[in-house]
Amino acid sequence: MKKKTENQTETLAKSICEFLSSKKGEDIVLIDVREKTSLCDYFIVASGRSTQQVKALCENLEDKLSAEGLEPKRTEGVRDGRWGVLDYGDVIVHVFNDESRLFYHLERLWEDGENVVRYAD
């Protein structure tokens, strides 16, 4: 599979944020980790108010991107609805319920003050 350009990856990340927001995802942040890890370019972190909403956000995002020809390399935790992870290679999406998000607080682990953007419509 051909690696996406930096602009394509950023466009994908922003598109995912927009989609999660349209589905009532909350507190959506885009974290640029290009200078921090070779794992991926961006983390997206969002919250759902319930386990059902976390599952729905993950499943709807996966369906949308699959329809566009983009399949996740792996998914984890979606069925449980506490913390769903969708790995799209250069972009990894984390959708938490509120309790799990507070416990893991990924933003704190990866932010340096300039690499976190809070998504707002």
C-alpha cells in the first residue's frame, strides 16, 4: 500500500474529526505526534457519553471510511464500548467513554503545548 502524503494524512485526520462531531462525539482533539513517534502522524481522541455511543461512533466511522475504500489495520475495544481504537496507519482514532478518558488522559501523555488542536464546528 502506498504511503499517503502529509497533506492527505492531515486531510483524513480533519475529516475524521468533522465526522465524529457530526455524530455527536464530544471533546474531540487532534494530536500531531509526527515529531514524537514513528507509530503514526496523528492521534484523534474523542468522547461518547455512553458505551452505546462509543460503539456507534466507532462503527459509523469504520463504515464511512470503508465506503471510501479505507479499512482499519486493526480495531480494539469497540465491542466493550469503553475505549474503541481504530488504527488507520497514519491516523489512530481513540473513542472513550468519559470515565476511561479521564483515567488514561492520552492528551497529557502526548501534548507539548503546540501539537494539540481542539476540534470545533
